[in-house]
Amino acid sequence: MPHLIAKPVSIPVPGGKSIEEFVGLPSTGDTGVSVAVMVAPAGWDEPFQTPTFDEFTVVLEGELLVDHGDETSAVVAGQAIITRAGERIRYRTDSGARYVAVCLPAFAPEQAHRDESS
């Protein structure tokens, strides 16, 4: 039977970014996948991380910067980027961005393996 998700769960995060999760651990209890809409304000960034999940990100508005190794990929509205489990990455934006993130398996903070020293 289909399961309508009428309202996402808001997940508080530092730095002014908002996360509205439609599918995942906090919202539906799913461990296999998470689907969330994120809004990051201009100047937002997060520490480098080496997650144990794949992340599929579709930028709806603005530009998202993804640092990996010594390179940065700029992902603009209408584009997507895939990051794979085990890759050291960092997400940030200079101008602000609205995007959808799909994580396989579902996102969990302890699986992001954030480097809080970066």
C-alpha cells in the first residue's frame, strides 16, 4: 500500500542550513535510503567527511560546491553530482543553494565520519 508523506521532518543543523527529510531514519524509519530537501544559505559550509553511504545530489537552485581531493566541482541548478561511499568530500556554497539529497543507505550522522578539525 502506498505511504503518503504529507509533511517532512525538519532536522536541525548548525550554520543556517535547513534539512526537510521526507524519507529516512528520523522521518519514516527507513534504513535503506534517505531523501531530503536542503537549503543552504550563502557562505555555508561543513567539515570534510568520508561517509559510508553513496549520495546523489540534484541542485534545484543556486550553486553547490563539492570539494574532493585537491579539486572542487561546481554543481549548478539543473545538474547533479554523485559521491560514493569512502570518498573524502565537503559540501559548501558561496551564493546559496537548494537541493535534493538521496543517500544509500540512509543518512545517519555517525555514518558521515565528519572531520571536525577541518
